[in-house]
Amino acid sequence: MKLLIITALSDYRHEVSGLLQQAGIAVFSVSDTTGYKLNNGQPNDLSNWFGSKNGEFESVFFFSFTDDDRALQVLSLVDQRNQADHLQFPFRAFVLPVESFTQI
């Protein structure tokens, strides 16, 4: 089992939802959040997380517990989308392993 997480600007909420559905993920959660990018002059590995501009960004987090194949399919769809449209604020997606969980 994997935990799939996608971040995007709030304006792209429905588009990300469509990518999840396209990959066969019908159960997911969405949370509103505010992202910040401040230019403090220090190098940062995540300097391009919110694109090229500094400021405050209304964003959404999508997350779903899914299998390896669907998670990888979503990563591929997100990469294709970002490359095709050269978004100033690209979607970000990552997958985390779920090592254990409670049993019902």
C-alpha cells in the first residue's frame, strides 16, 4: 500500500481530481492549505515547490491510499500534464510507503 499525495493551486482542484479518476482512484481526500514561498536569500532544495514567484498561495492537498500501479500511473499523468502545459505552478506528486496500518 502507498500513500499518494498531490499538491496544486486551488484553481486546479477539478483537474487533479480528474487525473485521479483517470488512474482509477475513486476514493481520495482533499484538504485546503496555504503555501508560502519566502525569498530569504538562502539556497533551498525546495525553492521551486510553488513555482518561480514568492508569496502566499491558496493550495490543495489530495491524498489517497492506493496500490503501487495506480500511484505510479498518477505520477506519470502529473508529469505529462506538467510537461504539456509548462505550468508556472506545476502540480507536485509523491508516493510514500505505508509500512503498517490498523486492522478493522
